[in-house]
Amino acid sequence: FEAEGRLTRAVQIDGAEAVIRMPLKDLVALLDARDFVQLHRGLVVGRRWIGEAMRVGGDMVVTLRDRSERFPVSRHFQSQFGDLPEDVARSAA
């Protein structure tokens, strides 16, 4: 889920998209924290789609399964991933 102003864009792993008429912060309150993780104030992903979480130069990033791009994790939400050593990748699924 990705924030778009007062709307939320839902993107599936296959690229299909839908728009939800609800701000992301309201949607997060309805989601089960066992199934979803917030990466920063504008992005929430399903835990089962996380390929790995890693620290790179002190910053935490997440990659999704079958995707090469890295998504930054804000410091506020890093505790959801436990302690990761510097520059060591760890599966978060």
C-alpha cells in the first residue's frame, strides 16, 4: 500500500493496482501487524512479500520477492525487523 494524499494505492506483486478511498494511516489501523509492516509513513507491505531486510551503511532497506528495487525503512519503523548487524542481509519473511 502506498499513500497518495487522502487516498491509498494498493499494488499487487504482479503490478495490478487499485485505489482505496482512505488515507494510509487510517488503513494501517485496520491491518493485522502480523501480516503487514510499515516501512515509512507512506508505504506498507505484506510481510510474506518481503525478500530480505538489510542494513547498508547504517540505513535499513527492504527488497520484495521477485523485485530488484530497494525500499528504505525509516528509523521510526526499523524496530519491526529486530536487530540486524551492519551490512548483513537477513530474511524477514
